[in-house]
Amino acid sequence: MTSKNNIAWGIRIIISFLFLLSAVAKLYPSPYFAISTFEVKQLYPMGFSEGFAPYFSRILIGIEIALGLLILQKNFLRSIVIPGTILLLAIFTTHLTIESFINGGNTGNCGCFGSLLPMTPIEAIIKNVIAIVLLVWLFIIISKTSERKDNFWVLTTVTFASILSLFMLAPIQPIEAEQPEVTIENSLETIDSLSKPKTEIIQPITDTVKKVEKTVAVEVSKEEPKPVVISEPEMHKSGFAQYFPSIDKGRKTLCLFVPGCDHCREAAKELTELKKKTKNFPEISIIFMNEEADLIPDFFKFAGAEYPYKIIEIIPFWKVLGKGRDTPGVKYLWNGNEYKYYDGINDNKFDVIDYQKLIQKPFEQLKK
């Protein structure tokens, strides 16, 4: 009996630790930033609306906290808490299985432990299956007589308190307060007023000029006209003019950074060093996420130079960055046309050597 009791407590502690760690990890490094990132990267792709996702995310994390606490007490443990925990894990596992089947399960972060402990979908499935097996074992070895059923208020109080704490830690910001979304995919519209050449009409000033014009013999060349060499692309709308009005004129370096991100700081420093030794370097502009914005002066101090920048809220920032993208983001734009987009810290991360070669290429060598 003592052996079963020790095993039962061991399982309960393990399950409690997993659920509480999962909840806390979804709040790292700061509650609103982490929850907003979870919504954009995990819930939006699943079809959750912008209005419903903030409520669902907080309720879900609150339930994880509640289950992590309730698994350690006796009230309705066998009849409600353990089955409810198994059901939640089964739902997560089903979703991850479908996701792995459609998109592959060996890459990306499933979001189970937020950005604190990145985990692939397959790794998360294995973790969930082990947890379900442990819970089934716990259900079997715990006797019905050891369960209390007289204090249902314990379950409701812990659950509602856990959910309410999430709404207090990370209050929902009204959608109206967020900056408008930038739709990059549909923004490549030709700017007629910029792409059409300007012409000047010069009228004759005196009759004498008219007479001279009539007497000038004009020889028409019989040679075929030489092909016009285009030295730069036509101007297009990049979608970022609301942040930087001249972003679609000439060659630009557009960066999407988080002030406290070490990788973003390193990318900015590399750009500064490259700019110092490169003539006619594409002008640098930065869009910062509104997360630890007070660190921007330190950011520029580390980078070695200051650049024009705008600060936008967390969810709009992730939308501008793009689906499946991560920070640091660095774009090479020429007349609004995007020729390179580095992002994240993996295969597509910013490469200063590659960027140096890219910006030195004439237009004829660039390919869309």
C-alpha cells in the first residue's frame, strides 16, 4: 500500500510540474508579450479570430495552472481532475498529430513551453503520450475511497482564480488601440506617378527662335535605336510607407527588431560595421516591437549608430514580420521591391557577407 501511495504521489508531482512549467513558460519573458506571441504563432494559424484568441489563450493557460494545482489534492481527483487532465492532453495530442501529418513534425516550435523550452510537434506528442500513460496508471492505482467529493468549490475556486490571474497579469488590449495591419502580399502595386518619366514643355519665346527652328536641317539617323538599359526596378509599394514615407524610393535596408533581443542587436551591429566600409550603403530604417522599448537607447549604443525607427505594438509587429517568420528580420528593398528577406536565427538568418555581395549587385543581376 505504501509503495502504491509513493508511486501515486510521484506521478502527481511529475504531472503537476509539467502543467505548471507549461503555463509559466507561456508567460516568458513577459506575460503580455509571450501570450500575444502564442496567439499569433499558434492560435491564428488554427483559425482563431483576433477577437476570440486573447480570451482563449488566457483561459487555456489558466486551466493549465489549475490542473497543475488540483492534481495535488484529493477533491474529485479520480472522477474529474484526472479524466479532465487526460482529455486536455488528448486534445493537444490530436492537434499536434494532425499538424505533424500536414506540415511535418520535425521542425518549428509547438508552443507547449513557449519560447522558454522550444519543442517540435513530435517531441510534444511523445511528452503528452507519456503523461497520459502516467495519468492512466495513476487512475488505476488510486482507490475510490481515497477521493473526496464534498468540496466541489475547491475545483471551481482554484480554476476561476487561476484564469482570473492571467487576465490580471496580461490585460487584453482593445483592438482599436493597435496599429493597422500591413498586408505585404497585396501591396505590390505600381506607383504610376513615380514610375512614369516627367516631361517638360518649353515654349518658344520669340518669333526669331521660330524662324531659326525652321531653317535648321535635321538629319534623321538611319541606324536602329540602341536598347535602353534599365539600371533600376520600377517603383512599387512595399507596404511600409505608413512607417517611413520614403521607403519605396531607392535602395533601403528595413529591419524588424525587438529592443531586448540579443540576435537583433548583433544584426544591427553587423549592419553598422558594413555601412562604415561600404559606399552608398542602402539607408537603414528599423521597426521595433513595443516590448522593452526603454532599451532602445542601449540597443543603438550596442549597434554603434542610431537609425530612424518606429515602434509598433506586439501583435501588429508579428503580422508585419510575416507568418512563420521570426526576429531578427532584415529586408533589402529597391524602389519598394523586396529582393531579400532574412529572418530568425536558423537557416535564413541574417548573413552580413551575403548581404554585402547582394547590395553590390547591379539591377540586371537581381532576380525577383
